[in-house]
Amino acid sequence: MNPVPQPIQLEARGIRKEYPGTVALKDVRVRFEGGKVHALIGRNGAGKSTLVRILAGSTQPTAGQVLLDGEPVELRSPGDAFQRGIATVYQELSLVPGLSVAENILLGRMPRSRGPFIDWTSAADQARAVLATMDVEMDVDVPVGRLGFAQQQTVEIAKAMSFRPSVLMLDEPTSGLARHETRSLFRLVGQLAEQGVAILYISHRLQELWEIADRVTVLRDGDHVATVEMAETTAEEIVHYMFGETVQKERPADLLAGREPVLEVRGLSRGEEFQDVDLTLHRGEILGIAGMLGSGRTELLKAIFGALPFDRGEIRLSETTCRRVSPPDMKDLGLGFAPEDRKQEGLVQTQSIRSNLCLASLDRISNRGFLSRRRERRLIREQVDRLHIKAPDVEEAVSSLSGGNQQKVVVGKWLGTSLQVLLLDEPTRGIDLQAKQQIFQLMWDLSRQGIAILFVSSELEELVEVCHRILVMKQGRIRQEIRPENTTADQLFVQCM
Amino acid sequence: MVWARSSILELVLVALCLVLAFQAEGFFTVGNLLNVLRNVSMQGIIAFGMTMVIISGEIDLSVGSAVAFAGCVTAWLAQWLAALGLSMVMALPLAMCLALLLGMSIGALTGLIRVRFAVPSFITTLAWMTVLTGAAQLITGGFPLTPFPEWYNFFGGGYLFGVPFPALVFLLVFLTTHVLMGYTSFGRSVYAVGGNPEAARLSGIRVGRVKVVVMASVAFLAALAGIMQSAQIMSGSATTARGWELNVIASVIIGGTSLMGGEGKIRGTLMGVIFLGILVNGMTLMNINEYWQHVVRGALILAAVLINRINERSRD
Ligand SMILES: Nc1ncnc2c1ncn2[C@@H]1O[C@H](COP(=O)(O)OP(=O)(O)OP(=O)(O)O)[C@@H](O)[C@H]1O
Ligand SMILES: [Mg+2]
């Protein structure tokens, strides 16, 4: 490693950003140094992503300056930032699904052999080399669209890495990653910091910060609240900075799963993805599925909902046995499904928050096909209050919400339907601590109403905290059933490996 | 945004009318304005259907040919049924219904091909465009068919309460589609399907059904326009309505609907249709040469799309 004589310094000074109806950042001043990992945290909508977008040149601040090594710089476009060595992994993925992994990593910079012709061999080699530094093995020729969310996130990080940046900003890079991938990401981040790269790291997983960060900056509602050394602070202090006062909610004692089965899955198989899956979900039960990336959990949920066809097996829901299912039919039978990838699968980005929240319950807010504004308003108000969605105006496009608030909309749109069973794939992805508690609370409330929940999460702590039972899924099969009382997240992790 | 844009369009429209009122002789007469309304009606009817199609993320390039085809089919069927011994009073309405049904089925088929085999509607309707023009030529043998009795002209040239009949149909179709897209759950589904088909599917919306219905609707409306057109010219002609698809798509886009799908308003299309109609009428009244009219119209489409883009960008 060549030592960097003077560590790079990126500073934001007096940054203010106004959006119609909101001030996302108010006079924020922070400094990021080379060789250090700076955590940036704050609740949903605090302004973290906005700050990152400004430093990445993809949004212009209303007021304020960005300084690189003490010199004011103009970041008019993402290109300006790249040229100065600032690379970014955004919260929402920005890959081209039809292009291969290698093409995505080297997008716009594909190596040429002679004249205009692309040198595919060296492109693949370069892409593989970047992935190797990250300790990831991946087929670089497959189209990115075929990869799962976490793998896509890995490609996104590799893309940023391939610029050999001197400042690397990661906006919730671990939100879709399971433990194993998180580990290798941390190793990589550590190496980069040693090489003098300044790292800006956003996450809602507080525990991670002590492993990875040197310093933490807390934003609250656009204000810079504090910057402290990780070594000198505690989780309580940080949480206090983030929220003011908080109440940690415990799992209520009165949560009992019923006896009658509401959803029964028998011998469900789909190609290589999962085989002979049996599971039974009882009334009011919260059943967790723990498993690594690629264990088939997402595919299983999608198949149950009818979004992916299965080869063998059957699903029994509300006294109906189905061998071929489709999402509308399953919805009519009382099934709901919140997918993991909110941008591609969960939301209609061009539409308002209101339209998105009603999307799954159109038949319930309409009368013989005609929408009832009154019922619609009531439904919206209920969901916004229940989930504490932070939105200046529900008529705004859903894409103007912060990531965590978008996630709440993905879950919220099912709450207005006549639910029996709710399938949740990573429902807490990108959600802050308090909002996560709200989602848990919501799951417990639903459970009390008799609604059963099938809950997939990469955060094993969550499963242990929330579920009645946990199934361990490995290489497409259910291997084990575990009671959360008898286990810890660490033990569960070992079972999943 | 769409609202702000369509009010820009409305302002421009008012300004245009004022200019024309002073510049073009005979523009501000009841007769001329009704004339404008009649002229835009046929294409306007299709434009409302096209708006739904484009919002749902599809397109229909075959509407022009479908107009000609429907007119020819009506004429040919009427002739054939009459030859079988049916009186015109029976034969013609039957022929009209069959033409509508046939037109609608073709649209539904496009939708089904889109859903089942994932063939883009752009391709399928491009094929239909040629097929239908050819079929219309075949049916008519290259010469306009003229079996129509005098009273049939009412559907294209007649007046009801002093208003041209096609204009009444135009208003009716406007109201229906406006309500459908703005106030029904079906309309919401169309927007969702165009905005993000996968998210719509995973919300339990029957994406395939929505696509088939909108494609069938626009084809039905094209057939309806075809019948009225044949009634106006009192013949089934294979060469009528050439290039209508472009005018129709232009008025939809001028009205602020995004070709990317998921965004747009029926009301915007109404403005777009009337705007283009008045512009053409004004230019004709002012004796502007027809080639210039084409240039101006083309430039206008580009300007409208540019305004759309600039507005979208200023949102960030
Ligand atoms: N394009 C936009 N238009 C309007 N408002 C916006 C836009 N982008 C962000 N905002 C608003 O700015 C505020 C800050 O959003 P930001 O995305 O920076 O939050 P965040 O801290 O990254 O939250 P999360 O943890 O949920 O990702 C939010 O209130 C959000 O609604
Ligand atoms: Mg964010």
C-alpha cells in the first residue's frame, strides 16, 4: 500500500436543502477524513441520503459549500464527483438489469481491444479482479436482472470500487445483506480505510457501527446533532441523539398463536430454488424464516403468493387447495405480500403516496368499480397514522419519500385489504430503530387480530424477537424448526450456515 | 405537474384563439367553431382511447388503418347482407355492429399477444397496420364501396340539437373515459400497470386483463370513428384516414401524457385535440400553405414534449 501523505478531507459547510414542503437539511456542517470510517445515522427522513446525493453531485444544495482538501469544489453532476474520486453506492440500486455483471461494473468504461470493439475477455477479467478484492465469487456474465437483491447490491459496491475512489459513500449497503456478506463488506471497508480512503457509511443497524466505524455523525430532522468518536460513546447515547427519548418495546406476553391452520404448504418445489417445502401457519402466528442469501426464501414467498410458478406441491389457504396460483387469486383468498425490492417490485415510483397506498385495496375503496374518495381518505389516514409515515403531502410522488418511509408504504398498502396471511420479505429493510419497533408492534397487533404472518429477515435478532416459531432454510430446503425462547441470534446464525 | 402543464396548454390555447379571432376571417363564428369540433371529433374519439393505451405503457399504431378497415367492412357487409335479401334498415345496423365487434376483437387479440407472448404492442400493431390496409383494399377491390342509403349520412354529417353528431359522440367518449380513468378502480389499475407492471402484479392487479381491455377499447373507438367517417364520406374507402395514428398520438402527447407510461390525463388529451384542431383550422382560414402546416404541427409536438421533459427535470 502506498501511504498517502496528507489524508483527503471532504467537508460540507452550511449545507441547506429545501424541497417543496420540507427542509431536508438545515445548515449542516460535517467533515470526513481519509483513513477513517465515518458513520452517518439518523431516523428515516433525517436527511442522510440527501447529504450523500449532494456530496455525490446528483443533487444541488439550496445553500452551502462542499470543500475538498480545503478548496471549495463545484459538484454539478455525478461525473464531477467521480473525477474527484468520490464514488457512491446509492440507497436504491441503479444497475441496468439487461446488462451482465461485468458490463454493469465497468459501465461506460468497457476496455477496448481495437478501435470501437470491446475486449470482452479483459472486461471479464477486470470485473473479476474487482470482485476478488471484495472476496466475492460471482459469474460476471449473467445479466444483473437475474440476481437477487443482495447480489445486486454487491455488484453496485463493486462498481463503486472499480473507480478506485478516495472517498467512498455507502448509503445503507448492508440493508439487504445477510451476516456473511456483511462480514466481507466490513473487511473490505476496513482495508480501504487503511489505504487512506475516506468512507461515509449509512446504516440503521446500530450494532454494526462499533465494528466498522471510527466516528459517528447524527442527523435529526435535517439538523446536525452531534459528531462523536465511536470509542467514546454508547448505544444509548446515540439513540438519544437520534430520537430524543425512546421507549424500547418488549414482545408482549399475551401473544398466542391459534390452533387452526390458515396456510398449509405441502411439498412445494421449484427447480433448483427450493424443494419439498412443507410448512403450516396457524391463526395469528408469526412464523419466521431464517436463511442465507440464496437459500430460496424469497422465491418461496413469491411462489406462495403466485408470483412465481412452482413445479410440484400444493398450497391450502382458507379451505381452498391450489395447485396453480396467481397473485390476484391469492389476494382474494386473503393473502398479502410485501416484496423485498421496493423500487422494482413494491412501488409505482411515478405515482403519489396516496395511489401507492391504495394499490392493493382498490376493490375495497370502490363501489361497483367507482372509487369512493371518502373511503380512500379514511384508508390513507389510517395507514399514515398507523405506520407514522413522514410525508408533507400524500399527493406527492412516492419517490420523494425517504427510503425508510417508502418501505412503510410497501407494507402499508396491504393493511387495507381483507388479510388472513401476510408474507413479509425483509419488511424492515432501511427502517430506523423506532420505525422498526412500530413495524414489530404492527405485526403483533395483526397477530392479535388473528392474522398470520410469514416473516423473512436477514436480521436474525429480529426473528428471535418477534416470532412464535422459526424455520431454518438452507439450500432450498427447510432444515429445522426452532423456538425463539430456546435460541439466540448467534446460535441461529450457526444453524443457517 | 400534469395539472400545471395542461393549464399552460389552456393559456396557450386561449391566446391562440384571441390571435385567430383578430387575424383569421370567420374564425369566431358558430358555424366555424362547430366545424372545428366536427373535424376533430373522429380523431379525438380515438385519442381518448389512445391516452389509456399509452398510460398503460402500450401503443397502437394501427388505428388509422382500423378506421379505413371498419368503414370498408361496414360497407361490404351491408352490401352482402342486402344481397341476401335483408332490407337496408336491417342490414346496415347489423353491419355496423359486426364491424365494431370485429375491430374490438382485433384490439383484444393484440392485447392477448402482448400478455401471452410478450410481443410489444408496437410490433403487433405495426403488423396490423399493414394487414388491415391490405384487407380493406381486398374487400373493396380497390374502389370505394357505396351501398349506403341517404339516412346513413346522419352518423357522420348529421346534427342533433344543432350540434354535429360526431361531436356529441366525441363529448360522450370524453366524459366516459375521463370518469373511467379518474374515478374508477380500473383507471387506477391502468396507471399502476403503466407505471410499474411488476409492482402492479405483486399488488394483485390483473395486469393482463387491464392490457387486453385498453387495447380492445382503443380498437373499438377506432372502429366507431371508422363508421362515422364512412358515413361522412358516404363510402367505404381503403385510403381514408391515412396517417391518423400520428395525429392521434400527437394530440395525446401534446396533452401531457408520457410515452413512458404511467402518467397522463384524459383532460390533457381533450386540450391537445382541440388545440391541434384550432391550429389547423386557423392556418387554413389564414390560407397558410399546407406544407407549412405540417412543419408547424411537427414543431409543436417537439415543443410539447420538450416542455414535458423540462418540467420533469425541474421536479428534482
Ligand atoms: N426529491 C424529493 N422531493 C421532495 N422531498 C424529498 C425529496 N428527497 C427527499 N425529500 C425529503 O427530504 C427529507 C430527507 O430525506 P432523505 O432521503 O435524505 O432521508 P434519509 O435520512 O436518507 O432517510 P432514510 O433512513 O429513510 O433513508 C425527507 O423528509 C424526504 O421526504
Ligand atoms: Mg436514505
